[in-house]
Amino acid sequence: MDGAPGFGEAKRMMAEWVMYLAVLGLLVLTAVTRAFFFLSEQPLTLPDAVVRGLKYAPLAALAAIIVPDLWFVQGHAPVGWQDARWVAAPIAAAWAWWRKDMLSTIVVGMAIFLALKLGVGW
């Protein structure tokens, strides 16, 4: 049917071998890129513009996760105002602007979201 006996087993073994090789390669690549700064003889200095820009990296990463989920539900834009995300997000944004603390912003936003989801049933 599919050739010699055990053909499926050999195919699976090859796939496992390739998978292990890929994981090992990614491990080495990650270790080298992260150790690059420690292996240097001289301290590396970044330009001031890069240092200023790195202050916004956590905010940019959080926005990249949250914004698509706000505007799309399973590939479609939510309809109606009774969506817990549309209420929790502006409240969390106002909290972030007032408190300037990312962790408390996440906690407040999730608390409002869960209260509306579980309490009101939105």
C-alpha cells in the first residue's frame, strides 16, 4: 500500500530528527544572540535616540497584542456597543493616562472586562 513495511515509521523518525535539529539550531541561535552583549570586550553603547525609543518598547508590545483583539472578533469587527472590550479598553486607557503604571492598567482593564463578562453577561 505505501511501499515497504515500516515506511511510515521511517518517515516519522526522519521528521523527529529534523525537529530535534531545528530545536537545537534555534537554541544555539538564541544563546549566541543573547550572549553577544556579554562576550564583547568593551561595553556597547547605544545611541541616545535608540535608548529613548526603547522606553516605549513595552507599550508597543502591549498595544500589538491588545489592539487587534479589540477591533476583530474571529476576523470580524464586533457590532453593537455591548461588548465588554469596548467598555474596558477606554477605562483602562484612562487609568493608564492617570496612573502611568502598566501593571495596574492591565489589572484594572481585566477587572472591568471580567466584571462585564461574568457579572452583566456581555
